[in-house]
Amino acid sequence: MDIRKIEAFSKVFEHCSFSKAGKALYLSQPTISAHVAALEQELEVQLFDRIGRTVVPTKAGEVLYQHAQKIFEASELAITELRKLQDRITGKLDLGGSTIPANYIMPEILAKFWQKYPEVVMDLRIGDSEDIVNQIRDNSLMLGVVGAVFEGQDLHFEPIVRDSLVLVMTPALYAKYRHLGVEKLLRSLPWVLREDGSGTRLAMASSLAKFGIDIHSLQAVIVVRNAGAMARCVSAGMGAAITSAITVNAELESGSLISVDLPELKMDRSFYVVFNRKRSLFPAAIKLIEFLKTNTQNFQVRSVS
């Protein structure tokens, strides 16, 4: 099978469109269609059902796509291993980060990594911790940095940096509830919450459980899927939030938000680098894991005093 035909097929599978596949590969739609048609003729199977303008993969198409990904990975691994013999770290590296590490921790470290290994092309995908871990589990990503540990016997989690979670709200909101004791305060506040699957939400739920409080019993005003959006909602006075200190540093420094110190509520967690221990890691991935561990040793996420 011609690798160009496999690549064309894979792009059609991923985009569910011949025209979008052509744009992704900088080829004309007729060329993409010809590659797929030739592949179907060679294999003597139909790879897609054409329903109007919709392209739906057949069972044969799904099977071929799974094997195609292994072909591309093997090809990339061969190239990077050959480059390694030349003392070169190169290749494409698919990695993921949950919201906070991807936006506040990884960019600076990845910039330093790129300066040291400029032949590595990184593709950073952002999602909540559970989403990133699932993509590593199904081999869509090679490694990730997340804020929680999830079950999986083939998954390896290694802590790389500590994180401080803080309870934040506007001064006006705190003035309204400051007379309440800790437990009553937590039960009475309106809340801006992260979504299910977020490492921040899991850490918050664990802390609240020590008071016998179920996170689902809180008075949720809004659920957001981004730490930056959470900070803006809290600054707008929608409610209180428990979030990483690094995401609200600017607001704490300006005074638009305040951090409420509750000694009874210990809220520390770690960020972890995670990968599938059964997968053959590219040399670039091995180097990045080492780089993350080394460059986060002195990186501490702290609240503003």
C-alpha cells in the first residue's frame, strides 16, 4: 500500500470530508478521491459510505484507520531513532495539558525545551485532566501534564510540581458572608465551579469531603471549562471559587479578588506528567519528560500574600 494513499484515507477519516482532507494535505479534492478510490480497489473493500455530502467510515474503514495510526507511529519512531544515532532529537511530539498546566506552567518550559531541541515539532492539546488522560490511554497523545491521578494499570503518573489551591471571591461577596463559620460559609456561598473531570474540581471535592460536604450539594451558579473564564466569572461577582493560585495572581495583586485563608481547609495538590508505560516513547518524549522533571523542581505555585 502506498503511504500517500493511507495518509489521504486517514485525513478523510479524521475530517469526514474529502475537501477538508485535501486542504489539510494541500492536495486537490479529486486527488484525495483518487487516492481513496485506488486504496478501496486495491483492498477490495469499501472504506467510506457517501451519504449526500456526509462521509461516514465503514467498519473496514475503522479497522484500517487503527492500523494506519500504527504505521505512522512506526514510521516516525524509525526516523527519530535514526536521528538519535546522529545525536539529534527530532520529530513530531503530540502532548497534552490540562487547563492550568497548559496555560500557566508548560509554555515557559516548552519554550526552553524548543530552544535546546529546535528540530522537535510539538502539538499541544488542551482539555481537562480526565480528557487528556483518556487520550493518552488510547494513544492519541504520547504524554501529558495533568492535575489529578486516574486509574489505569498501564498509566504512569509522576508528580513534577506542587500547586496551592485558594478560595477566592470579590471583597464585596466576602463582606456579605465573612461572619459565618467555615462549614456554614462553604455551604452558603454561591459557587463558580470547574467541570467534572477537572483536576481542580477533584482536588476541591476531596478537600470539602473532609467537612462532610458533597461538592454536588453546593449552590452552583455556573460551571466553566477554563481556569481563565473561572477567574473572570469570579471577578464579575458571580460567586466564589477554589482554584490554583497562579490563575488569579493578577486579580489578587490588583485587589479585585481576595484570598480567604481557611486553615482548616488544606488544599494542596500536585501536577503530574503521565504516559502509557506500554507504549514505545519517542526519544523526544523521553527528553521532554526529563526536561519537565528538571525544570519544575523550583517551580512552585503560590498564592499572593
